[in-house]
Amino acid sequence: MIILLALLVVLVFVGLSFAIHLLWIVAVLFFIIWLVGYALGRGESAGRHRFYRW
């Protein structure tokens, strides 16, 4: 019983570490998309087209 409980705890930690790793990848992708949008929003025609409205 104790071995099964230990394996369950290990599986939970492995799942959490995978989820955290995946969230870091998603956060980096969103940051890159935000930077591209910010770069596209600068320039002569910045008033006519905007990637986002903040």
C-alpha cells in the first residue's frame, strides 16, 4: 500500500512538472506574439491599424 501511495505521489509530481513546463512554453509563445504585435503597431501607419487596442 505504501509503495502504491509513493508511486501515486511520484506520478502527481511528474504531471505537475510537465504542466509547468508546458505553461512556460505557452508563455514564451504569447510573449513573442505580443512583441510582434507591438513591433507592427509602430511606424507611420500606427494610427490606422493596430494589432490590439489597449
